[in-house]
Amino acid sequence: MSIYTEFKDKMPAYLLEEVKKKVPDNISDKRLKAILERIADEYKKTKVEPGECVGIVAAESIGEPGTQMTLNTFHFAGVAEMNVTMGLPRIIEILDAKKTLSSPMTEIFIKKSVANEKNVREYAIRIVERTLESAIDSIEINITGQRIDLQLKSDKLKDYGLTKGQIIKLLTKNLKGVTVKEKDDIITVSLKTKENLINDLYTYKEKIKGMYISGVKGLKQVLPVRKDDEYMILASGLNLREILELDFVDSERTRSNDIYEIKEVLGIEAARQAIINEVFKVIEAQGLNVDIRHIKLVADTMCQTGEIKGITRFGVVNQKASVLARASFETPIKHVIEASLLGERDELTSVVENVMINQPIPVGTGLPGLITKVK
């Protein structure tokens, strides 16, 4: 084990762990040392040179293919295989850290021990969100009797594993100021008040139709699919917390495309990984090539405070220490006035502020300063 200790400071711990797993137990010390030296040398080559402007390189590396993506929209017009609408709008959605998504999706992986075609179909039926409307045969407003009459589909209730008694309990619990009774297969919801009668009846009718009765809230549509010899469910909608609690769900691989939900349920590090995965997935789907380290840098910048901040004037730009850098993005007068009122000092340590005042920028050869002793 002493050989591993020798290389502890030359490479990250996870690389050493990887080597321990991969090399045979009976390897000679000489061969192990040679392997570790080679890995340490390769690791050293991957490090960034001091003064390398990684931010600008990352911005250019993601920005240029992003532009190509927009152009490709016209290039592939009419070709069904190219789902270009996912391209740039999706990347903007992630990097701007938008809270409302245009197409929220959850990929639900099934545990391998129970994954087969029959089970996956049953699970899909079980988790889709259902409202009372899907189990109603007829619903009528009786203005003279000041009530709503509804008849339920008994076959649907049986499919959902519900009884009329449970539906009556739900109606009583969720609707205030009404009495609920059943007579001759018809459930009647009568109003207790006598004011604004017609308006109230119509409001209650819509409430009854939209009442949640079974499944996972938020999953409006589900589709069981087979992908690379395994079964999974694609769901339109979000509710990661409830999905992960289901007994048949493989919680280690199930994921949603909403980074805020992932942060809420699994923490900021999972959200950072989700940003990397989602951006990389879009870029890969477009057939473009961007080094993952550029995407990782962006994800780190967005998550470094423990909260998700978009690459916008309200997010990342707002956190910059430099007044001039903040002013260079948008609303310059506001930033300059605020900084002067607070008595802020700009140390001119980054690129933008030095460009603005026409000084050499502190990257590359502009980084080291020369000090001479004067006699």
C-alpha cells in the first residue's frame, strides 16, 4: 500500500481508487509503480496552465456550436429525424435556469428484478395522474334543486381500485359548504348557501371534474418504452419525490429534466450533474462536439453558491465582485450608481474590467508581474 501513498499528492483520490479496482492483486511493485507514474504523467498533462483563460475558451467552445445549431434548423428543414426544436431553445432553458419548462419530462427506470413488458404496462397505468372527470359517466347541474348530479363509471372505478364510498369521502373532504349523498347510483352534491347560486354550481362542477383521485400527481401522460434491452417509462410532467418512493422504481437512475426539482429532492451536487448531462445530451443529439470540461465549468459557475443561478444579469452576472464587469453586461448606470453609493472598490483582477480601461489583461503572459530591486 506504500506505493499508493507515494502517489497520493500526485493525482486525485478517485483515480487511485480506480487503479486499485482495476489492477490484479498479485501485481509486482515495479509494474504498479510504472503504471502509477504513467497515470500521474497523463493527469499532469490534462491540467490547465496558470493564466489560461478557461472562461473565454469555454464560452467560445459552447457559443460557436450553439450558433451552428440555429443554422442547422434551416439546413435540416423537413427532415423528420432531426428534432431541432430541442436544440438551442433547450440549451437556453438550462443555462438561463428557467423555472418553468416548455416540456417537463421524467425518465422512470424500472428495477431489473421486476422489469418485463406486462409489468411495465401495469406500472404505467398505475402512475398516470387521474382526475374524477375520467371516471364520470355524466354530470348535470340542477338549478331548481340547487345541486349537482353525477353518475360514475363503475368499470373505471374498478380499474383504478377505488369505490364509490371513497369518492364520496373525497368530495366531502375537498368541497366546503356542500352535502354529498348517494341515491340510486347517482351522487348528489347539494349547496348549503343560497347566495350566488348559479356561479357557485358551475365553480363546483369544474372543481369536481378536476379533482385528483389516483396515480402520481403531475404525470399527465406516460409511455412505456423499451430502450437498449431494458424497460422504462417516459412521463410528461414532474414529481420526482413521489416517483422515487414507488417500490418498483430504480431510484439510482430515474431522473427528471427539471434542475430545480433535482436540487430540491437530491441536492445541489445532483443539480450540477443534471446541468452537465442535459446540456451534453442536447449537443450530442445535434451531432456537435464540445469537450465536457467546458460544460462542467459552466455548471460549476451556476451552482457554486449552493443555489442555481442562471447565466443572466439576475444570476451569475449579479454575483461578480467587479463593478465594471457587472456594468459591462446590462443596465450599466444602475450598477455604477449603486457601487458609488456603497463605496465599492474594483480590484481589476479579471478580463472585462481591464479591457474597459485599456490595460493589459491578467491572463497568460499578462499574469506575472516583474519586480526589480533598485540600488
